[in-house]
Amino acid sequence: MTVDATRRLRLASIGPVLVSEDQLRAWGRAVGAQVPVPAFFGLSGPLGAGKSVFARAVARGAGVSGAVPSPTYNLVLSYEPSPGRRVIHMDLYRLSEADEVIELGWDEWVSDPEALVVVEWSARADGHLPESRWDVTLTAVPDRPDLRRLEGRAVGTPPTLPDLPTGAGVGVP
């Protein structure tokens, strides 16, 4: 296998690795600042795993300076920190069926060429997810409330992600 092929394979997944909440925030800010639009991040993991922490950090990195509340009740929040760059933050926790995303204007949000789309509980949109995306899973680490297990998988041809922060990435079996 060539070096380029090996690099592409490595870029197609993240982890699993252990990260602190501060490292997760730092990486989210780097994602928001460096990843070109359009980009889609589908987040999964149990309540309290860090999905909202990551989503807020992406918004901050993209330049959002005001409040970044959780869209748990609004379902969709949109920010335009600069011309030609939007952050769409969705939380699908309250949906009971995948087709409900259509009523939210899903197709318009997901196909926005100027958007970083970050969707918590993205599996609830099964069958409607874009062909190119990052599926990111976060889970708490038993007996280590300061750490999260981070795993990511490229689907299709999403943009390349920035490296994890220094000190992150302790391997997980």
C-alpha cells in the first residue's frame, strides 16, 4: 500500500481515543475554524456524553460569539458568524420518527453549501443523512468522569478534519 493510500485510510476514521472535555472543546473549535463548508457532523452517544460540548465548540471555532444554547426544544438553531459561513446546530432527541426531519426543513439545512451542520442524535434521521459526512460517537468512560471516548468515521468524501489536540488520543481497545 502506498503512503498516500495509507494516509487516506487513516483520515477515514478517528480513534477510538480518550479525550478530556477541554480537549474535546479545543478540537471542536479547530473543526469550526478549519473545516471547509459544506460539512456535516452526525453526533451520537448517550445523554451527557459531550455532544453539545462539541457542537458549541464548533460554533465558537466558526466565529459565533453570542449565546449557543442547546437546541433540544427548538430542534434547529442557525448562526451566521461571517458571510458565506453558517453553523446549523440540530438536536433530534425529541423526534420519534426519521421522517419528522423533513418538517424541520432538513433538506434545505443539510444541502446548504455554506454550512457546517452539526446534528445531535443524528441516527434519528436514518435514511435522510447526507452521503458525505462525519459520524462521531462520544461516550462517557466508566469511573473517569473527566474523559470521553471519541470515535469518528468518514462516510463518503467529507472534508479532512484537523488533528486532535496535543495530549489527546490515548488509544482505547
